[in-house]
Amino acid sequence: MYLCTHKPLTIATMTGKIEAPFVFGVRVEGDTFTDRHEETERLKANFTYGVNTILISPRRMGKTSLVEHVCSLIDTTDIRIAHIDAFGCRSEHDFVNAFATAVVRATSSKWEEWMENTKTFLSRFVPKISFGQDPLNDFSLSFEYNPANNTTEEVLQLPELIARTKGYRIVVCIDEFQQIGEFADSLTFQKKLRSVWQLQSNVSYCLYGSKKHMMERMFQSRSYPFYRFGDLFYLGKIGEDDWVQYIQQRFRATGKDISVELAQVICRTTDRYSSYVQQLAWLVWLRTNQTTTGDDVQYAIDRLLDACEPLFIQQTEDLSAYQLNFLHALANGISTGFTQAAVLKEYRLGTAANVTRLKKSLTEKDLITTDAPRQLVISDPILKMWLKRRLWREP
């Protein structure tokens, strides 16, 4: 998952460490996790009762933070949770290694248990062990999967075998799940996953990712193996009133003040994308001495554009003139009717057939998305602002 910057530094004092009032670029937890009450209860119920979950939303909406928050609320030893980040997986081999490693880690609390589980359930795997300064407590374990000795299906059965043997249930959370769509012969691999996972009675799966169009295709298309695999829900934006209350509370907690109107500017500038709200609020908080001014907010917006500019340059530097022209139309509020003669001419989009190709290519690049039925928008509100202000020099 691409991020513009890192978690804000904590502020140290003589009496200890005070966490920064706003957190972005990493999962949000504790007091910095805001709202999401309905989604939290729904996901917690799915984890508790073994319901498969598919979580879809645009980037920077807080999917990972929500999943981690719900995991922290599961306080029973009857449920074990395995975490896998598929972002770095480039093949079926990579995924199977990550899957086996995560499941054994989640179901083993100490060194002896790790080794016991390895011998019992993964006898034909080669364990790779790394030690830290304290060999008894500071170590990591991974596995080398040899497809000549093991079938993928054997490995995918691992959580069910462990859960059944040990008498508890397992939830497997897989972030950036859409990455498997990039594997060679991906549909065959997806069929393997579905055929094994759908028969497991002691294991449930929470699948989520940052490429909305790929997740939608994998789980909403009848021709794909994971069609109707579980409870699919979209993670929407947190309401403006909730964000304003949150921003003001975090300012007050640190002896500063921001008005409702300026907190609303933060929300509307970022279109309430969770990570961006936190990042811009942090920059405004840094700039504020005691009471936030409009100049403080505008200064912070410029710094946000500065922080994101290297990523935005990378995302747009190889785009064709036609692709940039299409983004220009979207940035100016055109969301439908791209093949109308006036729109084709004003934004130099070429032919109607070319518009179809532009929609497909920009969607695949995750630069545009469908916000409402048949309405296209630029996926990233800060990218949209950057294009208008920095590339096209428009207000």
C-alpha cells in the first residue's frame, strides 16, 4: 500500500511519552481510532461466529486499522487470529510460504510449541529460524515450501487441521488480497483457495485490499471463484460531524483550539479520507500556536501537497496526453457524458472508442473509480488537488 509519509513522531516530555494527537501512515489504534462503531460490531460478530468477510473501500479509508482494532477486541483464547500481508507476494509459492508461516505463528505461543506444530503439521517443510539478542524470546520463524514435496491444497488445510486438533477456531486476515490476481494463472489458484477454504468449519477468512476495482471484480463477478464467498461490505467515509468533533477534541487535549469551520475545511479538503484527515489535521496542529487560523490551514494544505508530490509524480509521469486530459475532465467535475461531442472537443479526448480505452487503463492504474452508478471520479482527492494546483496551475 502506498503512503505519502510516515507516522508522526511522538512528543517526549520529562514525565514520559505523549502520543501525537493524529496518526497516519500506519494502523490507527487506541484513542486515535475514531467512530466506525457499526462496522466494528459487524466485523467482530463475523470473527466471533466464523463468518467469512470481504472488506472493500478505496485507499486510505482505514481498512487495516479497522481489522486490527477488531482483532484487539477478541479477548478469548478460543479464537486465534493469523495476519498475512500479501502485498509482497509475487507468486503462489510466495503466498503459500506466507500463509503457512502466519498460521503457525498465530497458533504457537512459545518456541517449543512452534517446533511441535511444525513437526506435527508441516513435517515436509523446511523451517528457517532467525534469532535476536535473546534466543529464548526474540526469534522469528518462517518456512520454505517445496512444491515437489507438498501440494498447495495440503498447506491450505493447515489452519483447519490445527483448529480441529487443538479445539479452537482460527480467523485468517489477509491484507492486499487482490495481489493474488497478479499471479501467473491466477484463476486456477483462486479456484484452489476457494475449493479448500469453503469446506473448512473451524476457520474463517477476512479478505481486504487497497485496489478497489480488483477486489470488486474478484468478489462480485459471477465468473470469478470467490463470487459470494462471504459477507461483503463497503467501508464508507466517517461522517463530517464525527470528524469535526474528533479533531476539536484532539486539539483541546493538547491545549490548542480549532473552530468548527476550520475543522470542516480539513474534512472537505481531504473528502473525509481517513488517512488524509489525520495527516492534514496533524500538519495544522503543528502549525498552530494556540488557536488555529485560516492561514495555518492553508499552509498545512501546501505542506500536504509537498509531502505527496513525489508519489503523485511517480503515478502520473508516464501517463499519455489523452490520459491526463481525461483526468483533467474529471478534476473539473465531468463525471458522465465523456463521449458527447462538446466534451470530446474541449478536453481533447479523441474518439468515443478512445474514451473507453482511457477509462479501462486509468481504472487499472487505480487512478479513477466509480463513486456512484456510472459516475467516475479521481480515486485520490489530494491527487486531484495536486493536479489542479501544481500541474495545471488552476485554483
